[in-house]
Amino acid sequence: MFVYLPDVFDDGGACGFSWCTSGAKEHDKFALCAVAVGDCASSFCSNGSTCLDLTYGHTCLCAPGFGGNFCETDLDECSSAPCQNNATCQDGVNSFTCQCAAGYTGPSCEIDIDECVSTPCWARGTCVDRVDGYSCVCPKGFSGERCETVMYADGCLLFSSDAVSYPEASQECQTRGGHLVDVKEAELQRLIADSIPAGSDVSPWIGLKLSPGVMTYDDGTSVSDQLEWSAGEPDTSCDLCAYLDSADGHRAKTASCTERHHYVCQSEIDECSSEPCANGGICLDGLNSYRCFCQFGYAGNNCQTDLDLCAMVSCPSDWQCQDEADSASYDPCSSASCPRNMYCKKEGPASFSCRAG
């Protein structure tokens, strides 16, 4: 296509350049100049695309992320379903974003997160990875979601998952119906150390408080000489609390009670839970023991013996004692109580009357 361009250039000519039509006068403003004009002059292509003139027509070289004859269409990168494992795809310009379902990660949510990496299982429990979770296979004697509950001869241990101050730990154990663990035997100290996941920095509070010259367990008893301390410990110069130091083989160490540590709760076995007291006896739980308070008329450690109450009293002459399990009464009626042809009727614990017939 050609177009007449008068007064286009400021040099006084109609053309001003050698590509004017052959024979045109350079300084003749009325000379005819021919200029080829392609389709791209109309800016057909959109969205930052490049227009390319052809011999007949044009073509649009689209910017990434666009399509169509004029690059007018924003391509949907989610159409190919690039997100995996039930993720949600969000389309962008020449891009997409995957919003992963719980338990997955990665650009396309292709990676199942391994929840066992953090070694969540206590007591050397075996961690089994699940989608958005895990489960622990606990060794014998351990239970709980993370094998955090340990059975031992004198009760149960519960390992915390939070680091708190000593007063907070003590209160939390009481809320759970126990107390901070009293480590009095070397065996219990080793059990706690062996129950904590290998390689972790868990240094738990124990039930031991120290003030100048005084060390007592949570139950008020004095400190056992079986507790293994770190070198130079314990420090009894001021009010301190004790924990088992993971950096020193879980030996006991003192620290300010405001420090934050994990903790171990201890609960005693309730010996009354099996209802050992018979015949209505009342059970009182103790430390590794229980005591039965028996109803009147019964005796024995478990109130299992029915006492012969009549053997314990002397009835008046001709009176008969009747053992009624929880009491004894006198029966004044006997074969000699009333005249012949009359019968004896008991009127009270120690009285009678004679009736005819």
C-alpha cells in the first residue's frame, strides 16, 4: 500500500530521503513520495507481544503466557492439572501456584512431608510416617500417642512436650493428678534418660527444690544419695530447682526456677482401684499400699473376716446372743423364760413378755 505524504519532513521537501520514488524532486514539496505501510502499523498485537509484517498480512509473536491471533488470551497454566495430591491450582501470568493439601509440599505439592523427621516418639519408639501425621509403635511398657507414658514399679511417668518454668511444671503435674517426678533411685534416673529421644536436647525438671542448706523432694522427703549429680553440684547457696541435664548424660543440675524446661510428671498407682476391701470396707490409698477401714463386725487386711460378736460378749443367765453380722443382740427368750403353755415374745434388746396360746 502507498500513501501520499506532503509536508512530512522539515527540510522543505516532500520526501527528504533516497527511498523516495525514483524521479521525485527532493525539494519540490509537491513531489510524490511513496512509503510502504504494513499491517503492524495498526498495532494489532496486544499484551506486550511483537508484531511481524509479512508479505501478505502480519503475525503476532506472543509474550509468554498469552495466545490467540492477537495475543489477546491469557493462557490458563492450570489447564494441564500440574498440582498433585489434591492440591488447588491458582493461575497466574505465565505461571501457576499450587496450594497444597495438609501433609504435602513442593512446587507441585509432589512431596509427602515426613513428620518423623522431628523424631516425635519417646522411649525409642518407632515412628511411622502418615499423610499429615505420624504414629508411634511403642516398646513394651510404654504407651500414649508419642510413647510418652511409661509404666514402672511405683507408678507412671508422663513426659511433657512443652518447656515451662518449674512452678508451671509443678502446677501442670498437679492438674493431671500427680506431681513432678521424685528421682530417688539410680534406676529411675536411667529410665528417664533412656525414655527421652536420642539426640534431643530435652532436660526435664524433676521434683527437687533447693534452698540454703535444704534439699527436699516434691513429697517433702530428703534427697536420696542415689541421685547422680553433675560435677560441682548441687549448689545450695540460694533457692534453686533441679533438672536432668541432657548435655551431661542427664545427671542432675540446679538452675533458677524461672528457666524453661520440659518436665516429667509422676503418678502413683491407685491400689484402691481394684476395690480390695470386702464387706463394705472403705479403701484408703497410700504410697505403694492401701488400708481398709472395715464395717463393724468385720476384720482383716481386706475386711474379709466375719467376726463372731457373740464370742466377744457374755450374756446374762439364760439369755441367748444372736450374731447379726454387724451387731450382736441379746435374746432373753429361752425355754425357761415363760410358764408352761405360754410363749415368750421379745420386746426389746433385753426385755420380753409371756403370751398365752
